[in-house]
Amino acid sequence: MSSNSLSGAKILLNCLTRENVDCMFGYPGGVTLPLYDALYDYPIRHILVRHEQNAAFAAQGYARATGKVGVCCATSGPGATNLVTGLVDAMMDSIPLVALTGQVSTKLMGSDAFQEADTFGITRSATKHNFLVKNINDLPQVIHEAFYIAASGRPGPVLVDVTKDVFQGQAQYTPVTEIHLPGYRVFSEGHGGQIRRAAQMIWEAERPFVYAGGGIIAGDAHDALREFVETIDAPAVCTLMGLGALPAEHPNFISLPGMHGSYAANMAFSHTDLIIALGVRFDDRVTGRLAAFAPHAKVIHVDIDPAEIGKNRQADLPIVGNVKRVIPKLISELHQLAPSLKQKNAACRRSWWDQIEEWKREHPLVPETSDSEIKPQHLMAEIDRLSNGRAIVASDVGQHQMWAAQLIRFSEPRLWINSGGLGSMGFGLPAAIGAQFARPDKLVFAIVGDGGFQMSIPELATIANHALPIKIIVMNNGYLGMVRQWQELFYNNRLSQVELSSFPDVEKLAGAYGFTGRTVEDVREMPRALEEAVKEPGPYLLNVRVSALENVFPMVPAGGAINEMVLRPPQPVEV
Ligand SMILES: Cc1ncc(C[n+]2csc(CCOP(=O)(O)OP(=O)(O)O)c2C)c(N)n1
């Protein structure tokens, strides 16, 4: 063997080094033994999580907080299958991820060998692309292609399954300098004629409305979005995936739209004559009943993924391209057309703004408070006060997620980290871990329900291990709150399997891992308890007992039109 002959495991690690991977999340096993042995000699930081699902979620937290590709790793069989939820989650939210899995040796494949699973087959629909590497000479090319595919175009998860004999084999290592994927095209620029036409439609609209989503954050186009919104001075919503794309304090920002969006946001959709949809996918949680969605609107839809355009709502003007490239071109066209068109509908646009302001005044998103109990909304308002738009907030899934999205402000992208499309409980805590590794300088909150928290309790060990100063805030209502809400509202309050008794004593639980835990139930103590948690240099587990039966409003019932919002709980009738 010549001097630059390396094991497959080392070749893989060299490739990761070339991709600037500084941190990966994983869990070892039989087939990946050669990889973990080689890792010993590499400067790549490996974080040992306590469950592979959390490796994928933590890698996502890292990716969501930075925009870099997150990396996770699992062994064959159960290790790989444990990753699947995290992969689908990344797929739904377009998060760049490379998942490395071990596979049994090539000669054993198909023999039901110990810990053999058809990872390639299982993850085919869970990933943007996947590879099975059975020949060591393919390894460098495949790894770099995996990173390229994960990060380019519409980002997403890519899985590379590597057989044990490839890890153990030896080969010359020649660094790959070029990616050649003839069947994979990324459309970035947008069509010039369409962009010009869009500018014209925008100036001609009487009630224009900007609908911005996760694509703005993925495309790093938040500055462009802001300039665009200011150029046309239109009201704007950011979706659950897009919160922070426009600063929450920006005068043109309304709120998130959709099932738990604000009255103003949803009414605006119902009355606008032009939706400018930027990096969004007309998700059913935004549109409500599609047939009744935005009945008066023409649609300009900009997206990097041609498959998104016209998928749910027909676009009157489609533009396939990267929002970061397209929006500046659109702005320049708008400036060119402004002298002849800008004033045309100025009066209509002024009354459109008056109408928006009136809707905002009629039903603002204000946190409920009470003197006798901790309202969940009050808790979110206090977290908002301490964050002041700047902390990273990783949320789990449920009512707390919706209240956090409604009430916590984000002044920039990549602060709000949540599982949007898949809605995976158990996401929040490991995602916070990934985000804290990515941004050690940042205050990181993990806001979790008492249900989702119990899905990720094992990761308290990872937090303790690394003394991660994450502030874990359990919004404890004693229920699987969001499911209980639906049972109350749509199943005659027949509560079935939603009560969560036997929640652990958090002082003992956190204490068992060597950090501080506390329960707060008195509303007068809650703000101070949060401040103490934030002040603590290390991790902190704060269990906040909130009112048990609070529901998230506004709410568009499933199947309802977006303007058919239930705005508040039924008021007791006075006699
Ligand atoms: C893995 C997974 N299982 C089930 C669900 C369905 N689900 C959505 S919200 C929810 C309740 C969450 O309860 P909790 O974590 O206590 O949060 P809360 O709604 O009370 O804020 C459930 C069970 C889910 N989203 N993910």
C-alpha cells in the first residue's frame, strides 16, 4: 500500500474535515466501530446523545441555528431506524442534514445478518436523497455529493449508508474537488420577464400582502425581504417556519398566519387582492380550507423548488428561483416602474393599511394574565421579556409551541427553532442542544410541554455532560394539551388518554443529573423564577405549573376557512 492509502473510516473523516464539519451528533454500535475508532484521531467534535432520534434532532438544531449542514451518525439496524423521524422532520422543514449510518458488510447484506435493516429502502422517502456505499472508491465522491445536495437548492436531509467492509477497507485517498451531478439542477435566478411582470402586478395591486416563509431563512434572504417590504410598504406575515425572517418589531410585520395566527393576518389573507408568496408552500395549517382561501387574490409565488409552485394554490405568476437572488431583482424592477406606477393605487393602499390596523386593534394577540394562576400566555410573555427578541428559543410541539410562536418576538432569523411540518414531539430539547453547541454565546431556551419533555428526558444527561447552559422551561398543564384542546372542542370534551399524571419531581430529576431544577406554581413568583433560571451559569430545569385547561386562540377549526376563526373561549353567560 502506498503512503496515502487510508481506511474507509479515515477517508470518510477526511471528507467531513474538508466539508468543515466541526461537530456531529451520534451514537456508536457494532458496524460503526471502525468509524468511531478512527474518530479518536480526528479533531471533529462528536456529541454522544442518548438516543439516535435525538442525534438527528440535535443536528437539526445545529443546522437551524447556523444554516450549516448538520451531521448525525448511527449504527446499522436499530440505530438507523431510530433516525427516521428526525430525517422526515428535516425533510418537511427543508433542513440541510447529512446522516451517516453503518450497514452490515457487503457479503452479509440480504442474509438477515445481526442488526441488518434496509436503511436505504426505509429512508428513501424520508430523505432528499440517499446513498448506499458498497465500494470504498466511491466514498469521497458520495460524501461530497451528499453535502452538496443537502445544502443546495431546497435544502434537505441526505443519508449515506456505508457498509462495514467499506469502513475497514483500504484505498488511495484522492480528495474530490468537483461535484458532477448531471441530473440535479438548481434554478436560482428566476425568469427576468416574470420578475418584471411581478413588479408591475405589485404596483398595480390595491391590497398587496406579503406571505414569507422558511425559504427566506433557508435562503438567507431576510435583508432582501426587509428591503422589499419597505419598498412596497405592504403588510407582511411570516409563517411558523419563517418567524424572524422579518423582525417582530418591524412596523409591516403582523404575526404568524393560519390555524393559530392572528385575526389581522387571517383577515388580510381573506381580503387581499395580491399575495406575494416568498419561500412558502401554502401549508394547510396556513390556508385552512383551500377552496375558501384568499378568494380575491392573485398569487405571485417565488420558490426554489418548482414542485411547490401550483401544488396547493395555483400561482398566477410563478417564479422559480432562489429568494436571495430573485427579491433584489424584483426590488430593482419596482424602482424602475415606480415613477409611472407607484402612485396609481396609493389611496387604496392607504385604506388597506387602515383596515389592517383596525383588525389589529379589534383582536390583538395579547397575553392573558391572571392573579391566581399562571396562564401559559403569561409565561410566554415573561420569556419574551427576558429574551427581548434575541434569545434562541427551541420549542417542542403542542399548545406551548403555538403560544410561543404567537407571543415571543424574534428580531432575526435562526432564533426560533421548531418542528413545523412534521410536528415531532420530543424535538425541542435535543434541538436546543444542537443550537447551544452551534451558538455557545447565545441564551438558549428549550420550551417544552410536560408530554414532549418526557419523550426527551434522556438528553438531560447530554446537557449535564457538557454543562450546556440551556434553560429548559416545562410548560406543565398536566395534559397532552393540544390533543386535550381538540377533544374538548370537537369531541364533546370526552378526554381520552390525555392526562399526564406522575410527572417527576424536577428538583430531584435535575439534581440526579447534577444541576438545578425547580417547580413554580405561584404567579407572583414566576417572573423571578425565570430570571433566576437565566442567571444560573449552567443548565436549569424550570417546571412551570400553568392553568390546566387553557386553549390556544385564535383557532381555525380543521377544515374551516381561514377567516372562520374562533377568537376566544365561549364567555360565561351572565344571568
Ligand atoms: C411524536 C408525536 N406523537 C404524537 C403527537 C400528537 N400531538 C401533538 S401535540 C400533542 C400534545 C403535546 O402535549 P405536551 O407536550 O404536554 O404539550 P402541550 O400541548 O400541553 O403544550 C400530541 C400528543 C405528535 N405531535 N408527535
